[in-house]
Amino acid sequence: MATYHFVAASQHFLCQEERAPLQETLAERRRNYRDRGKEIDFWFLAHCHFFGAFKSWQW
């Protein structure tokens, strides 16, 4: 079974509070992966409906 990790942040934080624009950060990450010959292993999801599944979890 695969293990997945995720980071969650508000749209305001990602698009306005961060020093580097999100689009620039993602482009740099893709370029870095390409230069290293590494397969893309991350996604950017704007509307994550799966978060509703965590409401019943006990952390």
C-alpha cells in the first residue's frame, strides 16, 4: 500500500502571503525534477474535496 503525504494551506496563504508567487514556485519545482531526471510525484489541488473524509478521524 502506498503512503501519501500532503500539505494543506489556504488559497490566501499560497497566492498572497508567500514571498514567491505560487506559479513560479511550481515551475521551479518542475524544472528541478526534470533536470534531475526525477518523475513528478506531487500535485497541486485547488479544491480538495477529500478533506471531508477526515472529519471522522481521531487525531
